[in-house]
Amino acid sequence: MAAKRDLGNLKRVVVKVGTSTLTYRNGQLNLQRIETLVRQMADLHNRDIEMILVTSGAIGVGAIRMGLKKVPKTIPDKQALAAIGQGALLHLYEKLFAEYGKVVAQVLLTRGDSDDRVRYLNATNALLAILSLRVIPIINENDTVAVEEIQFGDNDTLSAVVAGMVDADLLVILSDVNGLYDHDPRTHPEAKLLAEVGEITSELEENSNARGSTFASGGMFTKLKAARMCMAAGVPMIVANSESDGVIRRIVAGERIGTLFIPREEKMHARKKWIAFGTVAQGTILIDPGACQALLAKGKSLLPSGITEVQGDFDRGMVVDVCTLEGGRVARGMVNYSADELRRIAGKRTSDIEKILGEKDYDEAIHRNNLWVEYEKTGPNHI
């Protein structure tokens, strides 16, 4: 018998279920599987493990109710289907959880709820209050109002953001595959399942570009994106097949099911967690090799002297990506100066800032306390 995984003392678990888990191939709801997953979560909740469910499916359920064989591509049509399907999906969950004496709460989020620091904290506090009442939050993106500029885009990303918000002990993403393979098993029969991943390489990303099913928005690529977020935030994440018997219960028990993405040992501070994953970058700053070395190896602040180019239009206090000259992201941070101001002082010494701008509020373009740096063995990577 294989050795069990040591996931520590799990007190708070986020479970994400995708559309492929909730439905059959013809798009109809797989009621037996949904009921089985609900029963497992309710039983774990009885053991005083706080459970949070991030669910896809609102648009798909709406499409089913309207007799559509595939989801339309236009945003208004998707929003309409989300409005139709959201209530029906929650009603199903509410009915199933109630059979086991569980109360649920619907939480609809958009990227805007995490992009703004105050709204991010409010959402976090609301979720923690729901958990304190021994209620199971059921979370989905608010697809009825979300547009491209304010959407997460997939619930794999949303589940990783939620796991970071509530400082979860584990994120479980259930799918229609057994985990992460070194190659796409649909086209490479010799592909091997990876039991553990400690580093997400460019090769793994290149091998995972396939999209999901007709009714799904994700695929393995979005799961790697979520894994990168969780690993950096110190939250272990497991991708497993929802068809495995008792999959959630067995994962929590430490059975070696699916692929475990091993996180960093240290937990990320809440502020830097928000900077890294809760926000959408409003622009990009390109830096020279010396500044890159100062950030990666020495944990320094970013000074104007290391900036070579400023891209985008942003104000003071906004979050931007910090990239190498080749475009590889090395950090993300909250700027002390606007884009126009940074363009004027880029490459200049701190002693010149006041002369150029007429005032100097800060020596740093981004202070290290407001800077999240990607520490990767193989160098900077994009998320």
C-alpha cells in the first residue's frame, strides 16, 4: 500500500467542481455524481472541517434549460443564460445539502470584488463570517454582470483566489481527468500521471493547452495557472478525477489520488497575497538586469534608476507587473507614482526626482513592502 500524503491538520478545504463534473457528455446534469460529492462534503463538515464549494455550471445549466446544445459566444447571451441557470443550480445544491442538515449560502463574485483592496477585504470578511456560522458557502462568478474586463474567466482561477482569501489548508479541483500528466493522455498513450509537482515548468504548460468540453470554459492550462497561485501563496492544491469513488473523502484522508501541487513552506502575508493574485495589473514596468537582480536575490525595493520602460496608463497606488526586458514577469507591486511620472523619472537617480517632478514623496517606485516577487528555480514566469 502506497504511503499516505501528509496534508497536515486540515480545518478549511475549498472544493472546486467543473462543468464536466456536474454534467454528462450531452450536457445534462449528472445528479448521481452531484449528490455523491455533496454527501462527502456534508460528512466532512460533520467532522468540523470547514467546507467551501466553488462551482461552475450556471451558464451550462441555463443552456440546458433553454434546450441549447452548446453555449453561445456573445457576452449578453452568456449573461442571460447565467441568470437563468444560477437560481436553478443553487436550488439543486440547497436541496441536496438540506437532506444532510446543512445550510448553504450563495456568494457571487467578480474580479472587481478582489481587484479593489477594500472590496477584497469585505469579501474575505463575509466569507469568514459565513464559515463561523457553520454554513457552507457556494461560490460562483457572477456571470450575469461580469464582462471581460472584470471577470476571472474560469472558476479554476476563482477557486485559487478564494483559497487565498480565506487562507485555506487545501484546494481540491475536481475534473474529468486523473490529474496532471507529463503529456496529453488523449494524444500520447504513454503519458505518465504526475503524483506530485513542485515546480511548474514551461514544458508542462506547453503540454496542457487543451480546452475543456463544449459546456466548460477551463482545461488543464487553467488548472496550472491556479496551481501556480496556490503554490506561491502556500496553499497545497490537488487535481483529481471526480469519478473516483469517495474522491474528496479519500483526499482529505491523505490517499495519493490525483496530482498534488506542493506549495512554498512559508505563508504569504495577506497584503502581498492580494497584490499577487487578487488584482488585475493596470500596466507594466520593464526593468534592467541590475534591478532584476536586486529584486530577486536581495529583496530590495524598485528604484526609478532600474526602470527602462513604462507601459500602460495608471495612477499612484495601482498594481502593475514588473518584467524583464524580454517580457518575463519577475514581480508585481503597488506603485508610488503614476505612469506619466514614472516615465519622466525612469532611469534617474532618487536625488533627481524632486527636480524633475517638482516634489518627491518617495524614493522608491515600488517599496518592497508593496512588492510581491516571483521566486522560481528556473527564472521568472508568467501567470
